[in-house]
Amino acid sequence: MVEHITGMLALIGVLSLLCQWVGWKLRLPAILPLLLCGLLLGPGLGILNPDEIFGDLLFPIISLGVAVILFEGALTLNFKEIKDHGRMVTNLVSIGALVTWLVIVPAAHFLMGFEWSIAALFGALVVVTGPTVIVPMLRTVQPKSNLASILRWEGIVIDPIGALMAVLVFEYIAVSNDPTTHVLHALGLTLVIGFGLGAVAGYLTGLAIRKNLFPHYLLNTAVLTIMLGVFVGSNLIQHESGLLTVTVMGILLANMRGVDIADILEFKETLTVLLISALFILLAARLDSGAMLDLGFGGIAVLLVVMFVARPLSIWISGLGTNLSSKDKWFLSWVAPRGIVAAAISSLFAIKLEAVGLEGASSIVPLVFLIIIGTVVIQSLTAGRWAKYLGVKEGSNQGLLIFGASKFSRELAKVLMSKNIKVVLADNNWDSIRQARMENIPVYFGNPASEHAETYMDLSGVGRVLVMSPYRQLNPLVTFYFQDLLGVEKVYGLNNADSGSARHQLSESYLKRLCLFGENISYAKIASLMAKGAVLKVTNITENFTYEHFKKRYGETAMPLVYLTKEGKVKVLSGAGPFDYPVGIELISLLPQEAQDQAVIQRALDDEADRKAKALAEAEAKAAAEARAIREAEEAEQRAIEKARRKEEELAQFEEQEKARLLAEEEAALVKKEAAELAKELAAEDKAKKAAAQAASESADESTQVESPTEEDKPAQSTDPKTI
């Protein structure tokens, strides 16, 4: 029996690691392989029976595990960070959570027949989303940076808030079998103990950390032990108040000034990953397949209400007054997968409620798992297409993650950010991180290859990693981690390895990647150049100022680092070279003091050459002007001669025409005179003829008068009609 239990514990540990690795390798939420593994070992094959293995220890194990999970989640609830990440996140974890709860509660009551108290507890459990399921989905979907930030921070912040809601509802349910006065007394005592003891424990623990009362090697163990002691003590004072107490304790530690919880958070994160993996396999193995089928269409209806009613309504109400577009809100309305926290807390409360014999408690866990499976599977498969349809996917990932926040890294980050390139600096050195924050550079304090960084570091829009830190042992870990995540060709590193035997302990494949900015460029060399006054400069490479002009001005010591294309793409210079520098780029380079001096000398030489060229050009221009004046004078003289010649020709032509005209006039006058004389002669002849004719006529008339009687001589004719 002992061997069987030992074998099962070892199997759970191995399978937890395997499921986490599968989720990381396939870019899927780890909850899916963990769920499938638990269902296969439990209801499927019947190999794993948690109740049989752990017996009475199952409840304490789950209870302590949930306490650690909630405490770790509460440590991330920094109110300043909520405020820094926008109004939408604040609305979602307050108004949005309340709206979601108010929609789900009546749905669970009417569709599943839950009592109002059970429905209220179920609603509080499925309010949370969780970063463990959100972050892998965002890496696959790659929405716009602001949307990814909203979803990521909602998942981080809503975990402890949702758990706090569930604890308060459970405390009310747990004491609701007593008379009203006892109910109010027990609930009030739970709230007083939870908030009071949690605040006192958190403050005293923070004070001890601030005053360095614990040696460094005992710090994580001390905080974990204190937390578990406070949890148990709170439960002893008031039944089931421990979860509220540790949540309040973690929130106060996270927001206490002068308390560095980075190491504690990293330790709790490692412990939480192990607990979450093991607990989820155990919880999934406890599921009754028959209970899942018994949910029927009511369970499907509740899932549809959660996805198509509660989530969109909370998004649109929370989005009032924000600058989000309708497409942004529709995308956010579709992405809200439920996570491991909901499963762990629901299983814990279900065990407690079943112990008091509350009807309907056995249906909470199957329904919560149905919501988890439905939201994770459906939204993981469709969120990418939905984002592409809405047009909210991030473009090509041109952003850079720089590991190492040295002065050089900060200066490079500022230059890139001025060109609208996203940059995130990560470092373990707090002084470097503090300097970067003062310069308004996005930072992550800690190991960027850690599980904590995977959840909390915003890598949306980041497509390349520059490893430029002085940490020789950590650099290979970061390099290999992001090579698996982004691809080998997307990760670059500076060579800072020793030239002795330690260098040869590194793999050849890794050493080949240590050629950032060129083969012979090392971290030590850049740090030395920066200490001696090297500066970064942006140069436009154009047709008039090519890279050859750049090299001529700054010399061979100038170190090209990165260039930006017209399309806004980032090209990191790495390898042996030579590199191609096309026209139209913006070249970012590091100029050592020698290059700056060379530039001053070269600029002076260029200025002198320009002055001489200008003087020569002016002399040539003056000579050209004089030549042009002479040429213009000659042309003017030639034009005058030509004009005079044309005038002479015109005058000669005019004289000839005038002579011809006079001659024509003389001839015309002569013809006219001759015609007049002829007319005169003709007139005289005509007159003579007329006179002769008249004379002849008169002679004829006289002869006629002699022979013929006149009218007077003729007898008068009568006009009388009768006579006629």
C-alpha cells in the first residue's frame, strides 16, 4: 500500500511536469493537458483515486494548496499597476466582475435549479479568468498590444478578487444554517478576522522584510511558513476565515512601500506551478463522468450564458467612457477562459459544503469544469480567426526585448521608441531597472525566462530578443528559452564569454549566435565605448548620402547596430557581414569618441572642400556670366546688323513698290486722259450727229405740214350716241 501511494505521488509529479511541458511546447494553456491527464487517470482508466490515496489528508492538502495559490495571486495585486494599465482594467475587475456575477447567478438558479446561495457561490467561482490560460492564448492570437495588456492584467488582478468574492459568499453560506443573529455574528467575525488579522500579519511580515530580520536564504521559507501559520490560526479563531486572511495579507504585502517581494514572488510562483499542476490532476481525477453527463442541457445553457451574455455585457458596460472601439470590445467579449484557480477553489468549497450536507454542492465542481473546458477549448480554437475578422490582430512583431538594462541598452531603447518601435528592457539589477523607469522605458525586473515573466511580462508586439547582459550564466538560459519560443533566427546575443576554458564549455550552436552587431563585438567592448563617451546616432541613408559617405565621415570605428526600413520594419545587424544598406533606411549606429572626432575633422575637411568648391563654382559662374554677357552683346550686335539689313531691304522694296505705283498712276492718268479725249471726240461726233438728225427732222416736219391738213382743218366728229 505504501509503495502504491509512493508510486502515485511520483506519477503525479512526473505527469505534472510532462503536462506543463506539452502546454508550453504546443503553445496551449497547461490546463488542457492537465485536465485530460486527470480525466484519463481517474474516470477513464481508474488508475488514480485521490480519496483512496490521501484519505483524510486530501482536504488539508487541497486547503493548504489553495491558500498558497491565493496568497501568490494576492502578491501580484498591486493597485498602482492596476491604475497604470488603464481605466478598462479597473472597470473590468470591479464593475465587470459584479455584472458577470449578477448575470450568472440567476442563470445557475433557473437553468440548473441551484439554490440561490449555491448559485451565488458558483457565480463567484467562474468570475475569474486567470493568467495561466490567458497568456498562452494571447501568444497564439497576437491581438493588438492594448487589448493583450487589458486581458493579461484582468487575468492577473481578477484571481484574488474573484477568490475573495467566493470566500465571502462561502462564509455566508457556511453559517446560514444558524439563526439570523448567529449568521450576522459569524459573518461579521469572519470579515473582522479576515481583514484584521490579514492586515496585521501582512504589515508585520512586511516590516520584518523591510528591516532585514530574516537572512536571505530563510526569507522565502519564513514568509511561506508565516502565511501557512496565519491561515491555520485564522481558521482556528473563526472557521473558514483563513482564505480571506491570506488574501488580505498578500494584497497588503504587494502594496507596502519599501518591501521587495520579487524573490518571494518568484519562489511562490515556482511552488504554485507545482501545486497547480498536482492539484488539477487530482481534482480532475475526482470528477465523476456521470455527474458531468447529468448536467445535461442545463449545463450547456449556463455555458452559453457565461460566454454570450455575461461576458459581452460586462465588457460593454465596463467600456463606457473608454477609448476602445466597438471592434476592440467585441474581441474582448469573446476572450475570457476560466482557469485553474476556479477549479481548485470550487473543489475545496464543494468538499466543505458536502461535509455540511448542503444540497446541490456536488454539482458545483462538474459545472465549473464544464465552464473551464468549454471556454478554454472553444475560445482557443476561434479567438485567432475572430481577431483577424475584426482586424484587431497585431501586425508584424517588430518590437524588441532587450535582456540587460545597461546604459547602452537604455540609449538604444530610447532611440527605437522615438521611432515608434516597442522595446521592453529586462534585468536582475534593480539600479538599472530604476534608471530605465526614470527614462519612461517599459521594464521587467527579474529573469525574463522565468514562469513569472511568462505571466506578467508584456511581450505583445515583440518579435526579437537581444541578449546584452553581463550575466554569463544566465545569458544562455535566456537565449535558449526564447529560441524555443520565437525561433532561432529571432534571438541575438553579444559575446561576453571568457576566452579561457569556460568559453569552450558553451555549445558551438550557442557561440554562433553571439555575433550581435558583428563578429568581434562584445559586451565588454560596448560598455567600454559607452564609458569613454560613445553616443548613438540616427542617420538617413539616401541617394545623396550613401553608406559610403557615412563610412567616409565617421571612419571604420563607427558601429552600425540596427536600421529601419521605409515600411517601419526593424533589421538587426548580426553576423560577419558585410551588410546591405539600401537607400531610404534610417541607420542607428554607435559612434565611439574616435568616430566623433573623425566626424569633426571630416566635417571640417568637407566644409573646406565645400568652400573651395563654392568659390570655384562662383568663379566659374562669374566667368560664365561674363561669357554670357559677351555672347549676348555679340548676339545683340548681330541682331542689330540683321535688323538694319532687313530695314534696307524693306526700304529698297518700298522704293521699288513706290516707283511701280507712280508708274502705274502715270499710265492710268495717261489712259484716263486719252479716254477723256476720246470721249470728248465721241461726244462731239454724237453732238454733230444729233444736230444733223435734228436738222433732218425739222426739214421733214416742214414738208409734212404742207401736204397734210391739220387737226383744225378736219370736220368735227359728233359724240351723240344717236348719231353713232
